[in-house]
Amino acid sequence: MAGFIEPEEGSIEANGLPVVGLHPSQRPFAMLFQEHNLFAHLTVKENIALGLKPRLKLSDDETKLVVNAAKQVGLEDMLDRLPEHLSGGQKQRVALARCFVQPHSIWLLDEPFSALDPVLREEMLNLVKKLADERSITVVMVTHHLSDAKGIATDFAFMANGKVEAYQPIELLSANHQNPKLADFVRAGE
């Protein structure tokens, strides 16, 4: 979906428009990776601002968006710090804030909270859910944590051997699922 690997067959549409063949930056997605992908020479504020303007020339309104995003993830007092002075969880929150400032209606989250402690993990999940609801954002999240999926998802897709084995409402994600691979996965995660 993100565009870093093109499919060998099939198509991908976002908001009714095909995205295969588009450069990742041209796709209508804000992305948050498992690895935070921060630039070491840029401050927290500048790393967040990259979500809006790659050249970092922000208007006053855009600067307010950046500061507000930092505040939402609890980093408003760290805007001038470099990533080397942040913990792993703080770095991931910077990356999450960069995702929040982008104007896209679809967020792709790849194991976004793996570096966070359980309390902060739950706070960030709740924040993602709240912002997604407020902004009518579609969130596509890859996770191996069932609690993350059950905490914010409306639907789930279970993949095994490169194929979607099940796509259903989140309420059907259980150890009693009719798909034995999915049932085993759920049992292993409980």
C-alpha cells in the first residue's frame, strides 16, 4: 500500500483512486513505521514539521499544528531537542506526531507502539482512536498485539503465507475462530 514495494499483480485503490505506480510521497497516506525514521540532525519540531513541508518553511498556522501535535503526544517541552536526547518511546511519539499533522485521510501504522511501555502504549492507542474518529481518518494498522487491534479496530484482516485468510468485524477475532491458523494465532497471543 505504501508504495515501497509494488505488487506483482492486482490493484490497490485509496478513496476510489488507483495508487499502484505512484511514488510513495504521492499516495494519500500518512505513515508511521515500527522504526521511527527520525532525522538525527533535526529537532523534534523539525522532524514533526516534515509531515507538512519537507523544506520546513512553515506558516504561523502550520507551526501551531506542529506544536499542537507535539502537545498531543506529550512532547511540547522537547521541541528543541535532537533525537539522540530522546528515549525510544519519545522518538516514536515524535513520529506519531508527524503522522498527525499530515492532511491525509488514511494512516498506515506498522507496529507503531512496539517501543512504548504498556501505559504509554494504551494512551497512544486511545489518542489514535480519538483523532481518527474526530477527523474521519481510516487507520490501517499492522500489529501482533491482539490488545492493540481489539482496542481501536472495527475490522481485522488476518494474513498468513502472503494471503488474507480472514477479513471480518473485530468482534469475531477469537481463539474459537473457524480458521485454525487464526485461532492458533489468537491463542498464542492471549
